Amino acid sequence: MKIKTIKVWSADLGNTKPYTIAFKTVDEVLNAFVEITLDSGLTGIGAGNPSEYVTGESFEQCIEALQEKNIQFLIGRDIRQLSQLTFEVWQQLPKNPAARAALDIALYDAFTKYLDVPLVKFLGQKIKSLPTSNTIGIKNVTETLKEAREYGERGFRILKVKLGKDLEEDIERMVKLRETFGKKFVIRIDANQGYTVAQTIEFYNRTKALDIELIEQPLKARAIEETRQLPDEIRRIIAADESLLSPNHALELVKPPLATGIFNIKLMKCGGVSQALKIADVAQHAGVELFWGCNDESIVSITAALHTAFACAQTKYIDLDGSLDLAKDEVTGGFILKDGVMYCSDKPGLGVDRI
């Protein structure tokens, strides 16, 4: 059951709803795709979408890493040596997590198709379904309320609101959301490293009555010690995002006192399913909850993240909306979404098909 060929290509999947976060505006969605074909004819597909601001990997670097000279070592290898193959991918491309993720996901997809089981079943399914949040970028109050209403009409009941540019406006947006919609929505916020310690404490104290579920990455990625200095009740609901790129970062975050009570795992940050599972193991031993996030990604990698998330007992939250506003995709199938709740399909592998 050997790898016969590997095809690599890129595509701009487009974005029907460009949005702004603390450090950029997103209006195009470039993804790298990998398709592995086995000598039996079975195929596995993976996808990668780097975030240069977070990991230092540009899209051009991602594509360069996936050139034939760098991935030729996989040709002729037995897919049944999955763990060894993903280990070697990690070794070969240490600075390219999105490229690694594309290869890693494709390997898992091919292997679990060979086994004729869904990826989540192979990994050990712990969770059947969870509601995903849907993300509102940095907007004024009026636009925030308009988008929240649209998501509510589509069946979503969890909002993740991007903040981090103006504390007063951030708080006003939270207040107006609760005034307008009451308890209709669970609200999470993502400050994208936009706050200081003082601003984080002020935001928490002034919005405590609004029942904000979690606060994602309020401080700079490297400000781990400053994060440890926050009050326990705040650290408990903080999700580490940009400060969590690898299992090594996870180990640093769980040193006492625990820096954050939640880990945000993204396959594009850590390099795919294999590395995500290592981070999840650290979280389980430290009693840290898991929150699975994404970039603007193809159904391929969103589905891989969902299967991995549902195989981890510590998973409590998902924010896997990255493919919902794409103008197009390279595949069909994948995850199942009903009224804002996500499920894995029963199809082998990821359950996606090339268009």
C-alpha cells in the first residue's frame, strides 16, 4: 500500500465577507492543496493556509516547501507507516507548519480510507457533536448587530467577536449585543494580542455581568509571564492562541502557575493532526480545556480539525467556521453542519471528494 504520486496545487477560494481583525483585513483566501495517490488507486487530500503574522510562514514559503524536491522522500513509502511518515514530515519542514499540515492531513486521509473508517473513529471518537461559533470581525456597533442578527437567522447561537483596537468601543459592542439579543447568543471574544494587562483586567471587570464565555489571546504572544500575573479568575477563561504554536509552547504554558485555562489549537499553527494530538495530550494531563480554531480554510482542513477535536476528551469549544464564507472550494462533502452544530460524517477518511 505504497504512495505512488503526490500532486500539489494552489487556489484562491475567495471570501464572500471580507473582515478586519486587529492586525489585517482578509479579502482573499489562498490555500495550498496536496493529493496523495496510493498504488491501489486510493487518494488522500490535505490543505494548508498559513498565517504569516502568527507563524512567520508566508503563502509563497508554504508552496515552496511543497515542491517536489522537498516531498519526494514520501514516494514509494508504505502508508501503513503513518506515524513514521508524519514524523519525517515534521523533521523535513520544521519552519512550514501549514505545508506540514497539508501533507499530514493528506496522509491521515489516505490511511483511514485504506482502513475504510472515518478519521475520527481511527483516532478514537469522544464527542459526537458541538456547536461552532461564527466570527464577527472588527466592526462598528451597527455592523456588529447586523451581522449577529444574520448569524442568528442562520441558526448559529455562538458568536466570536474580534476586538483589540479600541477598548471603549469593544466594551460598547459587548453591551449592545447583550442589550439587543439578551441571552440568545453565547459570546466569546478574541483580542488578537491587542490589549495590555491593565486593559485585559478592565475589560473583564466591566463586562463580567455580560457573561463572556472566554477571552482569546488578549496579550502579546510572548507575554507568557505577564499572562501568569493576571488574576486566577481571568486566566481560567483565557484561551492561548498566538502563544501556542507547538507542543513545546504547550509545555511552557502549563508550568505553574498555569498561564491559561484554555488552549486554542489550530492545525495550521502546529502542523497538522499529529502535532495537534501532542498538544491535546499536554492539555489533558494539565487539566486545560481545548478550543479548536482555524484560519480561512478549505473544507478539507476544517474537517480534519473537527475529526481531531472530536477525538480529544478535553475539547469543550470549537470555532471551525473558516470555510463557511468561501466563494468556492476544491472539494465537496466533509463535515456536517445543522443549525450551527457540527458533526463528522460516517464516510472513510475525511469524507471529502474532489470537485
